[in-house]
Amino acid sequence: MQSIVLWLFVLNLGIAFGAGLYEHRIVASRWVAVSADGAHWHAELARRDDTGRRFWAFVTTIPLTLLTLANIYAAWYSIDTVRAWWLAAGICAFADRALTFGYFIPTLVGLMKEADSPESAAIAVHWGQLNYLRHALVLAAWLASLKAFALWHAR
């Protein structure tokens, strides 16, 4: 069972990392336009895309959160060198989940209700910049989980 939980964790983290980069670079970049006269927030585009309910809920909000908790539990009871890498992956993924639920989701939901203003544009730009931290956490979790997976199957 531990092998299956770890395998699903690796797969889900890989999907989350790739999709996160795609959303950041392609989708969310349309929501904030930066020009000579400053940044502008386009809530109507964010509402139309609604990636949170159309995609993320099915990929990370529910599945990755449950897999993160299951993997931390499984890693805690694993043995030898796998344990450290597996726990590191779980901790990085947990940090991502905490930031997502504590900041990213509430901020974007609030922004989707806001009209274009210097304040909403500044919040959206800050949200986008902090996304790099989230990408780094997911990448670290994914790489650590891949190492744990390799060590698991090497024994």
C-alpha cells in the first residue's frame, strides 16, 4: 500500500508542477496586464477561466491534499533512507497546501470580485510573484518524492 501511495504522490506532484507552470505563464498572465500606465486587473478573464473550479479542485485541492497527508503518515512509519526523502517531500507539499488554502485561494476568490483598480492590480501582481514560491515548493516535493520512490524500489 505504501508503494501505491508514494507512486500516486509522485504522479500528482508532477501534474501539479507542470500545470502550475502552464497556468502561471499562459493563463494567469492574461489576468494582469502591465503597460506603461501601470498594471491592470482583468477579473472577467479570471472568472471566465475559473481554473480553481474547472481544474485545480480535481487535481490538487482535494487529491493532492489527501495524498500529502497520506504520504506524511506513510513516510513517518517507513524505514531506512527512504524516510528522510519521503518526509521532506511531504513537508514541502504540506507547505504548498498551507499556502494555497491560507493565501492563494482566498486572495484569488477576493480578486475575482474586484474591479480594475491600482489596489486590485497590485494584489494580483503580488499574488503572481508569490506563485514562484509555490512552484518551488511543489518542485522540491516532486524531486524529493522521486528520490524516495527510487530508493523504495532500489531496496
